[in-house]
Amino acid sequence: GVAEKLVKAMQDNGLEITPATERLAAYNAVQNTYLGTFQMLGGLGLLLGSFGLGIILLRNIFERRSELALLLALGFRKPALRWMILSEHATLLVIGLFVGIIAAIIAVLPALIVPGRSLPLGALAITLGAVFLCGLIWTFVAAWMALRAPLLAALRNE
């Protein structure tokens, strides 16, 4: 047909005719590679951010050592204090993740309403789960380190 005649006539110029679906598939493959790379970098950024969260949690809990020492002197047990710290910070972590998810949905909403576009829900769930797990681990480490130290000395310093 017409394509064969064009290729024959323009063979010295390097004409190549490909169907539009193949060309779009090639462009989408490149786009998906970039999106996958940026998603991995974003996940790495979130995990590094959870490391920063751990440092902030340690600082917060160490600043509250005199408060924890007072609660210990009033009769609270260390497991109860540990649970208080864990539940407090885990609640903040869940709220932060929820707000972040809502903001992300609003940010990508225009791309989501395009027909035929889908989200990689599995990869997103794994990334959010890893961030949540890292946050919980850092919270546990911070609570454990703060309650391991002698708290009554912190109360005497007040």
C-alpha cells in the first residue's frame, strides 16, 4: 500500500513507518521507567525522612526525661511509660501519613482522571508500610533508650 511506496521512495533518507500504537508504547515505556525511578527515589527519601524522625523523637523524649521521671516517681511503671510514649508518637505518625496520603492524592488527581491510567497500588502500599514500620521502630528505639537511662537523676536536676 501507501506505506510500502513511501518506504521505497524514501529509503535513501531512512524513512521508517511504525504504527502509532507501537510508537506510543515506546514512549510509555520510557515514561514508566522515569516514573519508576522517581518513585524509588521518593521512597528512599521517605525512608531517610524516617531516620530524621528517629532523631527528632530521641531529642523529644530526652527533653521530656524529667516529666517521665516524675511519672515514674508517682508510681507509673516503665512499661506503662513506654506504652504512653509509643501510643503518643504512633498516633502522630498515623496522622502524618494520613495527611501526606491526602496531599498526594490531591497532587496526582489530574493524572488519575485520565482514562486508562492506573496507580501502582502494590508499590505504594509497600512504600507506605515501610515508612510506617520505620517510624514505629524509631519510636520504640527512642522510648527504649529514654527509659533505659536513670530517670530519677533527671528529676533531681530539675
